[in-house]
Amino acid sequence: MKRKHLTGLLLFFCGSPFLQAQQWLRTMKRLPDTGQETGYTTSPGEDADYKINPPFFIINPDGTATDTVTRLMWQRVDGPEMTVEKARVYCDTLTLGGYTDWRLPLLRESFSILNHQKTNQALDAAVFPKSAADYWWTAERQANDSNRIWVTNSGGGAGNHLKSETVSAGGSRRIHVRAVRYPQQPQVLNSRFLDNGDGTSTDQLTGLTWLKSLQRDTLSWEQALWLADSTTAAGKDDWRLPNIKELQSVSDQTLVLPCISNKLLSFTGNHKFWSATTLPNQVDKAWFLDSRFGITTYDPKTRRNDVLLVRGNNTMSTAVVTLRPADVRVWPNPFRDRIYISHPEHYTQYIITDASGRLVFSGNSLEQADFAKCAKGVYLLSASGKDFLRMKLIRE
């Protein structure tokens, strides 16, 4: 027999903007990482510098896969191209793995399985075999236009597309369906954002803490990484640029212009917010969230966009990022004209860049390097050899 409690609650939750503003359905245990592991810059804080809830799926023998991070169970081989109306019926009548409580996913659920290290399609092919899909339907429509449905796309983004764009409705896009189920009773929250009274808000759906204020002027992607790394707001020094999944998670599909709740942010207006995630097949571009409706897409990294900062689940130290001998140290820090490193035999190449990513020093030794002419500010030291070291330095 089909278990109706989740389906009914989703209809209740998604069908009324008023009720949706009052209650939040927590169907994901945790927010998964993007899967991006390749680094594309020497600046600190890009997506690959953090391992936050790395994605891991259990492939079940019944045509399903269980996401161990979110606890969601997914249909592995997606359903064919169809209209959104037929997609709803398809999920509601689907029997797979012995279960009958399948449904269309919410946007944040569908976005959670994307892998932003992959291209064409942005999914782990070992879990979700490649299909002819350009997009996948979700259960949510654009708040002010019932003819536009939120979809995730095979390139790794999310958008609000007309129902008529799919082939079966007379369009040219192949929009498929992939069903999901949540094996447990979801948690219902009466409020989503908790104001911490220090200029920050905590999202009770994800556990992430966000800085409520807009960061300075618009910045390039590299500048945004440096700003995040040097921020000490609310007495914390582990602020960072969010990855694209974290950024997408604050988009509220019941809101438009902007799509982000004023309970999260202390400013208004529409903005394009940088994420720390690079587009892997066009590495001069990075993903961003457009707060007008909640579209996730990408821009050249030289473009100037706004910056929204997050903290939580960090595994990256603000001083040392990756591997190093247990007793290695760099001194003095802050520095003036000289920089010294213990156990220099571990390193054969040194690179120092300023906050804009400009190369300041490159060489195989720091012994004769003189930094007296460097301007005051934040620098990044990268050293490689037997071990790899990345460290933030301050010039007084």
C-alpha cells in the first residue's frame, strides 16, 4: 500500500505559499558536497579546498540508490521525456524496489545529487547511468508563474523553465523525470532561519551559518575568495565562499525578486552571488546564484559579482590548508622583509601571491627573498615538494 504521509505533506507544503512560509520540511539529513576535487587556483578557499559531507551512494540491487549523506533513495535510471503533468503521475504510480511512495523531488533535493566535477552529465555515472536528458523535472513551480517549473540540468545548474519547452509539450528540450523517496518521516520546522544576534543567521535546514550583511562592493571571483578568507566577522575567522550547493540551498522557491528570505539577509535587492565552485570544462568560469528567481549558472571569473559568506562544517584551517609535517612552521607571521620556514628540505618550489592573485614571488628557496617592498595586506604562500603547504601570511 502506498504510504501517503509524505506525499500528502509535500502537496500541503508545496501547494500553499502561506503555509510554506510557516513550515519547512527537512527531507535531507545533511547537505552533500559538490564532489569537486580539482583545484583551479592558488588562492585560498575554492571548492576543492574543503571536503564537506563528501557524496557517497549505496547502489542497491533493485534499481535504486541510497544517498548516505541525505538519506534520500533515488531511481537510478531516469524515466523518459514527458510533460510535467505526466511526470507527477509517473512518480505517483511508480513501483520500484518494492516501494510505491515515490514522488517528484524538490529542487534542493534534485540539485543535491549533481556532481560538479563531472560534465555532460553532471552526475556520477556509476550511480546514475547517462541518459538523453537535458533537464529533470522537480515538484516546484516559479512562485509568480505557474507555467514555469523548476528543473535541474545536465550541465549542473538549475532554472525555471516553461512547461511547454519539453518535447512532449511541443518544445525542443528533453526534460526527463527521476523519482525520489524519503524512507523516514521528515522533520517539520516551524521556522527556518535563526537570528544569532551577532550579524549572522543559522539555517536550521542545513546547519550552515550565514553572514547577513552584503560584503563590500562587487568583486572578481579571486578577490571574493580572498575577502572570505580574511573576514573575521562575529569573532570568527573560518568564513568562506559557499560552494554552489550551499548557495543554492538558501534559494526559496516561494519567493521572487529576490528569492532569498529577509530573515537570512539584512539587505534587499537582487544580486548575483559568487560560489567557490569552478565550471570544470571552462575553468575560467565559476558558478553563481542569481537572487532574482534562484537560477544557478556561471560567469567568467573576471566578472564582478556580489559576495555572501558562510561558515560551518569546515575542515580547512585558516592557517594551513593541506598536508605538512607535524612540526613545520613559517615565521614571522605577520612578516615584514623576510620569511623563514622550518624543514625547508621538504619543499622545492615556493609561490607567493597577493590578495588579487598576482604573483609576488616564485623560486626554489626563501633564504634570499626580500619582501620589504611588498604592500601591507594578505598574501598566500604555497610550497610543494615532498609535502604540500598552503598558508595565509600577513604583511605589516
